[in-house]
Amino acid sequence: MSRSVATLPAGTRITDFISLGALSACFPLSKIHEVLEQTGRQSQRQRHLPAHVVVYYVIALALYMEVSYGEVLRCLLEGLQWLGLPVQRIRRTGRSGISQARSRLGAEPLRRLYQDLVGPIAQPQTRGAQYRTWTLVSLDGSTLDLADTAENEAAFGRATATRGQSGFPQLRFVALVENGTHVLFGARVGSYATPELELARDVVEQLQPGWLCLADRLFFGFELWQKATRTGADLLWRVKTSRILAPIKRLSDGSYLSKIYPSNKDRERDRNGQIVRVIDYQLTGLKDAEPSYRLVTSLLDEHQAPALELAALYHERWEIEAAFDELKTHLRGRKIVLRSKTPELVYQEFYGLMLAHFAVRGLMHESALRAQVDPDELSFVHAVRVVKRKIMTAFAFPPSGPEEASSGPAG
């Protein structure tokens, strides 16, 4: 949807709305300089907007989807000056200058920062993050609307609709979520036409031993299952009830062992199979429940993980839907499209959005630990408001560290 130029009250500083402490704790300046050097995007000479400032600026944009480019920059620079940092040499610039600075930076530093820093943050005392000894994660995909430009349409495409096509180009992404904290990590992004299964091949490589991954029936397939289990993680995925899974051994809890195969011919000849455990169950008394459900798991011992517990646990897969709603509705804003008009900046903005979500979720997790409550009991909407307004923190010195305060921004 189109935007009018949105502004904030005169004299507003970034510290009145965005916690620099939250951003610096999640994304230390030293790490940003490291990523900029690795990607060759560090500022080589003094510019109006040095590269490290632009990184923080892109993340701030995700927190202010409803506010104009210039207004976010004004708040950022006034906030840095309020903190006593030497930003006088960083002059405010117009929309064109901001776009040029973002283009110089590109998407790779944000992508690298996301991949290096964003991951599970639950601790042993985090409530709701585990099932028995396993850390719970879920796998799923979603889409985001993009600015309606010819370049974006050519790169990402559109969804088809009953009458023609959708109103905006869309990107597709697949990610993992840490169920207990709603941290979205390991994301892979592509065009709308890119199948979720294709993106998921790279995503499942992020799984680790000691995790239990939940996924919907869209993702079940022999190749992806094998790739995921090779990481050492355990899986609990839903499958279609029509899938042929002949019982090999009945277990005491009503589940049974079976085999999955790479092809029908392999099944007929009983070769190259992999043993799995199958759980069939029904949900009675629910109006919209399907006649039956089927889960397949790599947890073969019914005493280690009883079927009744796993059937109840599968509902936790919906935690990733809640995390997507946080990202797309409460952080981005309902019916707001990503601003960027070129594919490179779309990718940059996407990772900025994911980083901003991580910053908010990190703050919520710290608060939940202090209060000794489940992070699910905290309001994401309220947390976004907290991150946007002034939070006094003694260690907040981005985008320059205290050791750089006397030398000014990098050239």
C-alpha cells in the first residue's frame, strides 16, 4: 500500500523509541565491523553515512515500517548525538542519499550478520523451550509482499489469483523457530516461484543433535527426512494419512515401526529403506478436526517418548505460525509492504526485519528469565513498544563503542 510521509514529534531522539542497548547487545559494533570487513563493504573514505551506521539504520527501518526514511535517519542521528557520540560530521541526507548508502552496503553484510548471530537463545531455565531432554524447534515457510516495481516483479514474481495476479510481488522464505523463544533462525529466501521444499533443503542443515524438529505434512519426503536426520536432530513430522506405511512392529503405546523409501520401486523390493515410528490418532470433540492424523518420528523408543505425549506435542508446531504473525503483522505492520524497490535492497530489508525481530525476542527472553515465566506469557506487541521507547542502559554505545567515541565514525 502507498505511504504518506510519516513523521515523529519534533525533537524526538532514537533513544525515545529504540533501545540502543537492545541493538548493541544483540549486534555489537565489533561484530558489525568484522562482517563489513569480511564482505568488503567497510567505508573506505568519509561519507555522509558510514557503513556501520547504515547497518543499524536498516535494522531501525524494520522497527519503523510506518515512518519515512528521512524521519528514521533523523531520529537515529539525534539519538547518537544525545548519547554524546561525535556524529556532527555525519550530515543528514535525503531519500536519494539514503538509497545510495543502502546500495553501497548491499544485502550481504545483513545476511552474514543474521547467519552469524541469530540462533537459539533458550537456557536450561527457559520455560516452555524443551520436551523432556530435547530443545523444540519447528520448520515452516511464508511470504512477504514487496514494493510493486518492475525489478521486483522480474526477480520475485507474483502469486496467481482468481482474477489475474496478486497486487504485489512476493518473496518466499523458509525458517526454523525455537519454539520456546520464537526466535526465527536459519532462514533461506527466494522468489515466490521457489518451492518451500527447495528452500528447506538448506534450512534443515541448521539442525543440531539434541533438537526435536516439528514440521507439517508439506515437508515430508524421503530425501529431506534423510538430510535432516543426518544432522543428528530428531524429527516429528506430520504426513498424509494416505501414505503407505506398512507396520513392521507394533509397540506398547499403540504406535508402530515402519519404513520409508526413496521410491515405489525401492518399497516393492524392500531396499534402501529407513525405519521410522508412526503415530496415528484422532482428535475427538473438536468441530474442525480432520478424521485422523498421522505423525512420523525418528524417536523409535515408545518409553523414551510415548505416542500420547508426541501427539499432544505436535500442536507446538503452531509456535512458528505465531512467530510469523509477529514478524508480518506486529513488527512489519498489517497491510504494509516492504519498502525496497530493487531486489538487492529487498534482501537487505528482509534480513533487517529478521534481525529486528531477533532483538525484540532477545529482550523478551531476558525479561522472562528475570520474571521466571514462560516467554509466551509476555506480549510481543508490548515488547516492540518497549524497544521503541527509551530504555536507560549503561552499556548502550552503538553505533560507536566507547573506545571510538573520541575518534568519530569510521571513514
